[in-house]
Amino acid sequence: MGPPLHDGGPHRRAVTELTIPVAEIPDGGARLLAGSDSADPGTIVTRSGSRVAAFRNDCPHAHLPLDLIPGRVMARDGRHLLCANHGALFRTSDGLCVRGPCRGRRLPRVAVTVADGLARITPGPRSPRGARRSS
């Protein structure tokens, strides 16, 4: 993990680069990486074969973390991410909500690159909790 970075804004919210071996992300599943502090709900990393995607753990419906049970973000069908707060289902490939109160909206994307078997994730600056974002 690299040193904390800052977005340069007036509140200087920390931005931390995370590195995780791709093999530690379940193929066809997801892993929730802890946030950098108590106000950061973390980052969801998904994998399908060699493709890795990452999203903020922030439902676009109510801006709550998806995991009511800490660390559990996969739906029972094993194909979707589940927001346990209101039952929204999101595709693991692109974060699109396919069922629930935020249908058609997406989980906020997080930059991820893969090289030499490692996924390098850069969450970026956080928005204040509860702030509305356009998708």
C-alpha cells in the first residue's frame, strides 16, 4: 500500500492507493477492502477471469454501504452485488443497478489497473457522506 495521497481540495480528504494480488479476489465474486478511516465505507473489488473492476461501497439510492453484514456484498445468486439496505442488485462488471430503487444508476467507479498479477486501486477523493452524485 502506498502512502496517503490528497485530492488537493479544501478538505484534503485522504486518497490511498491499494494493491492486492488478483488471486485474492474470488473469480466471479467480490472482495470488500476496508476504508482508510471510519468515514470511508471502503472499496468493492470484483473479478471475472482476468478482468477486475472496483467500486465505492456506496449505494446510489441512499448513499449507504452495501454491506449490512460486514464484508458481505454478494447476492445469493453469486452473480450480483447486493445492497442489503433496500435489496438493490448491481452487475459485478460495471456496477449497473439492474433491480431495486436505484435501477439504471451505477455504483461509483474506482480506478483500477492490473499488472504482474496485482490489482492497483486508487479510490480517489470522497464526496461528503450523503451528498448526491450524478451517475
